[in-house]
Amino acid sequence: MLSVLWAVWVGRIFSTVGAFGGVMASVGHISVFRLGDYAASLGNQLTLNKVVTDSLRVSNQWLVGTSALISSIKYASLGRIVLPLGIALGAGSVVGSILTPLLTQGKVDFRSYVGYFGIFVLALGCYLFYETTPRAREKRKLAAASGPWLDEFAF
């Protein structure tokens, strides 16, 4: 039952926020679906441990990519796509999804992956906390004021 609730929660994040869905999917794979315990039972010396780590990253990339595709189709139907921004984000996603496996495939065991992922989630949490400060709210007001200017680029 917890797995179903987790899947609904992650699906909701993907469909509304998008950006944080991959992080939440990773947390679910590691803790809710118990891939962390399974990888730990394999031991760090076995190649299968690293295969589990690599498959976790690939499955999350597919989840994020599919969510982005669905969202792009939705935003295109609404006429809310900013082409220069989309090209920049798309190019960065493709480069990142190619380089990350090439540089780390088979080199990171699951325990290290969970440690790096934990540091990333902590940094993301600190950033989200910063976003609640008055200084960050002022910056968002400036960004909101630029909204009509960005409408020129939407198609």
C-alpha cells in the first residue's frame, strides 16, 4: 500500500512541479521500494551492486524525460513554450544524461551513490529554505515583473 501511495505522490509532483519529481522518485526507489537494502545485501565488491546503482539512475532519467515530454506537449497546446529557454534546458539535459553515465557507469557503488544523493538533497533543502526568506521573495517579484516580456518569445 505504501508503494502505491508513494507512486501517487511522485506522480502528483511530476505533474505539478516537475523538477522535484526525480528526487522524490529516487528516495522512493532507495527507501520505499527497498533497492537500498537489496544493493547493500550484494556487497560493494560485486558488479551487480554497481548495476543496481546505474539502473536506478537510468530509470529516474526516463521518468523525468517522460514527464518533461508530457508537460511540453501540454504547454505547447497552451502556447506557453519559450523556445530559447526550452532549447537551453533540452541541450543541458541531453548533455548531462550522456556525460553522467559515461563518467560514472560502473564506478559508483550504491552506498556512495546514496551518500552523494543525500548531500544533493540536503543542498536542495537548504536552497528551498532560502527561497522562503524575504530576500528571495523580492527576487521573485522582479522575476514576475519580467513575465510579460517573456510572452513575446512564447509560441
